[in-house]
Amino acid sequence: MPIKTVTSKAGKIENKEKMAEAAYQRSIEALKKIIKTLEEGELDQETLNNLNYYFILGDNPQKQIPGEILAHLKNTLKGLTEIPFTVEITFFNFANPGKGDKFSIANAQFKSANQCIRYMIHEASHAFSGTQDFSERGYTDNLGKFRQPGLTREEAVNNADGLAVFTVLHSQIALV
């Protein structure tokens, strides 16, 4: 639970329910882990570096963690664990902000277990916490690097892809 259904507009996919459930469980674990780490404040250097990179926090990120980051993580976790939703496998990733009953994960990402986790968190953060995309400035590549520079600090703390990549990297889930 709360995945209520898994549908495919991208052709037949064997074991799609099992694949979605596995990504869902690992997404929940990753979100719980990063929330606990941020709340406890015991941040190792890699986590501090990633916080600064994905959320543009400046020279002393440990004292400047914006509440929006933790709120987005908690809202995403709460939505995933409390609101039944449909995973739709399509040819693109998409979610309606504020409408947590369905989101789409692209077939290519769905078939890659780690990418499915990343995009489940990404799309769930749109659906359950109102995060945004900021075109190429907000999207990261499969190494976790922003495709283009120019994301502002205000945009960064509300960026779905930065939130998702930060979360999966903290749980040592490879992006590819």
C-alpha cells in the first residue's frame, strides 16, 4: 500500500507491480533516512557537500538548512505512505502538483530500479509537496550534475530533481 495500481501506456511490462513496489519501498527507506539525518544534525562531509550543491546553501550549510527542504521531504514521505496512488508507466515523467492520486514514470526510468526510485521521489515531491522543475537548470544528469548552471537558491530549495537526487545519493543508491 499505498500504490493502488500500476498501469502502462508503454506496452506490456512483466512484473510491473513488483518493480513498482520495490522502488516504492526503497523510496520510503531513502526518505526516512535523509529526514532522520537532517533532523539529528549529524551531517558528514559528503552530505554537507551535497546539501550545498543541490540547495546552494553557501559556506556554512549545517547552520543554514532551509526549513523548506525538510518540509518537502516530510510532505513527500507522508504523501507516499498515506495517499493511495497510481503509477502510470508512459514515455515521460509527470505529476500534477497537489494531485497525488497518479503520477507518470517514463518507461526507461521505470525499468532501471535506481532510476525508478529517483523519479518516484521526484514525481511524488511534485504531487505531494508542490516542488517544481526549472528546465535544464534544475534537471540533473545521470551523474547527479546539473545540466545547466543558473539555479537560484530560492529555486534550488523547491527543485524536485535536486531533492530526489540528494535523497537517493544519501542512501548510497547509484543514479544509473
